[in-house]
Amino acid sequence: MTLDLAGAILLVAGGAFLFLGGLGLYRMPDTFNRIQVGTKATTLGTVLSLAGAGCLQPEWSFKLVLIGIFLLFTNPLSSQVLARSAHRIGVAQAPETRVDHLAEDQKRGRDES
Amino acid sequence: MISDILERHRQIVGVFAALMIFWVLLNGTVAPDVLALGAVVALLISVAFKDTLSFFSDFRFTPAAVWATVLYFAYFFKELVVANLKLSAVVLHPALPIKPGLVKVRTNLKTPMGRLLLANSITLTPGTLSVEMDGQWLYVHWVVMETDDVDEATAKIVRGFERFLEVMYG
């Protein structure tokens, strides 16, 4: 009974974070900020949902833990690769962007060579 | 005698143990036939790839490293939750108070696995996203940038994770 309640709460919390991630995707001004909200909110949202599912179906726990581990390793990796490719092909950044050390260093490297 | 062999083939033993644990978790049973099949395949993989699975071979199998791993995960999950709450507040704020910037930070970690875990951890925590890595330099996208100074940014973004990863991987 307690486990059912905990599972339900975790599932709702996970869903809330996933929703906020979607809202963030809509509200953020450029690719990089969208990737940011996309990565963090979906990771925690999915981990919470997995935990909730584990509470409701304890016999699934082992596999849910495995899914969680895979997710924690692969999710940031894919985001990083997306962000890097976006930067390499010169995707426009939001006008609010303050500094871009990467572009500065790349320009310096080109000037020197 | 046995401890001698274990010492010489530490990497194989480490990979083998990890693969076996993984296999048992995946199957959810310790039936003899399942264990036997898993042992054969795990042995083949750990011998064939003993030099390339750096996740295990770079890991320092010392009590301090194991304890650092536990602390690292605790710190990581705390940071993950904080990251999400902070970003949720930004997303829900009517004015969307972002101050994005791509800042450069420095890492003292030497091993590829240590650096990978650092980059991953940065991506999953407060408003920061690893974009590019060049030797000891990491370029991080920051949603609400607090500083564009390399040393200050390093202290804010990198140090928290690095102090554990240094012990685990060096």
C-alpha cells in the first residue's frame, strides 16, 4: 500500500519534470538552451518514472535499474554530440548569449595557422 | 598462488565480474545454466577486450576509489535534482531569465574515462552542457552564466565532480 503510494507519487513527479522539459523546449530561444532543458528534465523525469514503476512492480526492479544506468550514460553523451555538431556548423545563438570562448579559441587557432 | 594470478590479470577479473553482475541482473535469476552461459561469454569478452575496456582498466581498485564512487553517485544525484529544480524555475519564470554563454574550463583529469564521466556529469547538472573538449580544456554551455573567468568557472562547474573522479580514475 505504502509502496503503491510512493510509486504513484514518483510517477507523477517524473511526469511533471517531463512536462517542464517540454515547456522548456518551447520557451527557450536557441538550440543550445533547448538541448539543456531537454537533457536534464528528461533524464530526471525518466529516472523518477522508472523508480515509480519499480515501486509498483518490485519484480521489475533489476531491469529498471539497468535501464536507468544506460540512460544516465547515454543521454548526456547524445546531448553533447548534438551540441558540438550544432556549434561546428554554426547554428545561430540567442542574442542574449554573453560569451563564446569556443568560437574565440577556434578563431585564434585559425589566425595562428 | 591464486592471489598471484588475480593480481596479474586484475583487469580481466574486473571486467569479468562486472559483466557477470550485469548478466545476472539482466536475467533476474541464478539458475546454473544461465550462470554457466554467462560465465563463458563473460570470460571470452574480458580476455578479448582486456586492453580496450577502459571503463574498468582505468579504475583504481582501492578502498578509497570505491568509497569515492559511492560519494560521487550521492553527490551526482543531489546535483541532478538541484539542476532540475533550478532549470524548472527558469522555465516557469514569466520573463525567462537566461544569461547563456559558452565558457572554457580546465580539468586535471588525465584518463579518457575520467574525462568522459566529468563531461557527462557536467551535462546533467545545473544549467551546464559540455560542448567540446580539447585536451585539458572543456567548453561548457551555461544557461545562467555566473562568470566568464576560466578559473572561477572551473571552480564552480568542475571541482565538485573532479574531487571524486580524481580518486577514482586520476
